[in-house]
Amino acid sequence: MRKNIYNSILLLSFALLSLASFSQEVLIKNGDQWRYFDNGYLKDNWFKKLSNSSWKTGYSPLGYGDKLITTSINYGDDQDNKEIIKYFTKKITIKDVSKFKGFEFRLQRDDGAIIYVNGKELYRDNMPDGRITHKTRSIQVIDTEEEGLFFVKIFDTTIFKNGDNTISIQVHQCNTYSSDCIFSLELVGHTDPKILTEVIKEQIDAKNTLESRIDNLNHNFILKNTSTQLEIYKNSNQNLKFLLFLVCFLLIITIIGSFIIYFKNRNNEDSFKNSIQKLNYEVIENEKQMVSFSTQLLYYRQHLKEVKADLNFLKTDNTKALNNTIKQIDFIIENNDEWEQLRLHFDTVFSGFYDKLLAKSPTLTETELRHCMFIKLHIQTKEIARILNVDPRSVQTARYRIKKKLSLTEDQDLRNFLITI
């Protein structure tokens, strides 16, 4: 009896392992051979070059100063002033990318790394934003406990192409006196549609990160533009003050001159009257100029108040001055290609979901169908609003319309209904 139970357990374990192995394919494993360059620094766009046949080869993990290392590499001539970057590359062949639903990258790095696929940057780990050079260091030092860890990232199938693909990595140290360096990479292709949930989560996180970066860049742009405008208005105000001072000075000189002329010509009444008339005319013209300058000064002051009010409004409500940035974000969110791709992946996981919904209610719009998709994925209302770039109250209103079109009662829960489809 015990023997039969033991045999059953073995058969069950073998079946589970077989099932897991069929749902994924290891394209790169720890211990595979890589080409590497450890003799100085390369140009910034080194990963776009196709020729690296002269590079050294070795098995991962590669690096120096760590017991986990399989292949030791050079760190330069001075152990107290080591080179910041090491370069690694590997080619893989994927005959049919479409058979996979997603790809899992498992990266082991000390300290930071940037991964490129077919000459384009894929992602960064423990590295700063912006332009990267041979002097760029990682964000932080990796602790000894984390040196052996593999950090996982999930991507969709668009990152690879059918045929040969080149994966390039540059590993950056945090300090030139670092005692060790380590690199290894594992790549797994998943055929199980369940991986699409992780792919969608990664895409949402990537969009949120992009939005945050755009907001920061836009905020910095507004601050810089605001400072420039304030400086311009400040200079204009100073110029107006100078002109007003000059007009006042000229007016005083004119008045003094009038009195001088008056005392010189008081014995000649006709000449005196003519001079007075002339002076009066000049005074009037000067007064007109002074009024004009004063009016212009008030205009600029009022304009400054309006600009200040606009700036306060921009800081709180984020309106007209942010239209360009908002359009860029709208373009990312409303990109039809992304929606089509997401719909294709979603329909693969939940076969016939869209057709079943449309069969129950043909009047459902594309936006309402997207609401149903996110509700079925258990995405919260605030997150749906953020993805669709609408107010959370609009999401609640959309749910009410969808329930009405599906002929659901108030007691029936929309999410529970969509789960059954």
C-alpha cells in the first residue's frame, strides 16, 4: 500500500514538473557563455555595433572579487581605481516569437546595469535617468546579501523578432574602489497565457513611471519659464521706473527753465506772455507724456498681478500651460496600437470575452468594453480612471451605464457578473 502511494506521488510530481516545463522555455540560463569586453571603455553607442568577434568569451556569472564568479574578468591596472563599466553581449535565435506570451528577464548585477535588445535600450536597474556615459555610476552599492539575487522583469513579445536577436548589457560600479563585480542573466520565454497578467502590470507600471517623469519635466519647465517671465517683467518694470524718473527730471528742469525765462523777460510783457504760453504748452506735453508713462506703468503692474494669478492657478489646477504635455500623455494612453495589443492578449486569456459581452448587449461602446476588461482584471476605480485619463466619478457613471445595458438589477454586482463570462 505504501509503495503504491509513493509511486503515485512520484507520478504526480513528474506530471506537475512536465506541465511547468511545457509552459516555458529557457532561452538563456545561468552558466551560459557570453562575450565580454574588459579592456577600457567603449563609445556610448557600442551596443549598436554588430561586430564583437574579437571580444573574450566566458561563462556566467562573470566578474571579479566574488566567490560566485565562474569567469574572472579584468578591472584595470589599479585596484584602487578600477574601471566603472564592463560590457557583455550574447546572440540568441528565436524561430517563432508568436508562440510566446511574454518574456522573463532575471538579472544578477553588482552594482547597476542597463540592458539593450537589438540596439535599443530595454530597461535599467539601479541606474540614474538621463544620458549614460563611461563616467556614470550606479545609484547605490549592492550589499553582500543581495549580490547573489536575481531581479525579475516581465516584458511582452514585441521586444524580440523572429531569427537572431542580440542582447547587450553594460554593468556599472558605484565606486572605483569597489571590491567586486558580478553579472549573469537568465531569459525565460513563457507560453502560458497567465503571464499576460504580469505583462499588463509591468506595462501599467511603466506608464505610471513615464507619467511621473513627464510631470517632473513639465514642472521644471514651468518653473524655469516662470522665472524667465518674472525676470523679463522685473526688467521691464525697472525700465519704466527709469523712464518715469527721467520724465519727472525733465519736467523739473522745464519748470526751472520757465522761471528763469520769466525773470529774464518780465520787463517785456509781450515776450513774457509768449514765453509763458510756450512753457505752458511744453508743460502740457510733458504732462501728457507723464500720464502716458504712468498709465503704461499701471498696465504693467496689473499685468504682473494677472501673471501672478495665472501662475498660482497653473500650480494648482494644471490647465492651459500644460496642454502640450497633456496631449502627449493622452497620446500614450489612447494609442490605438497599444489598446489593440492589450485587447488581443486579454482575449487570449479570457477567450471570447468581448464577443460574449457584445452578444448580451450590442450597444456597448469600445470605452465601455475597456471598462469591463479592467473590472474583470480586478483593477481599482482610481487606477482605471488614471489609465483612461478620466475622473473617478466618470468610472462610476460608466459602471451604471454598463449595468443598465446588460439588464442587471441594482442588487447584482457587475464584477461578479463579468467574472462568470
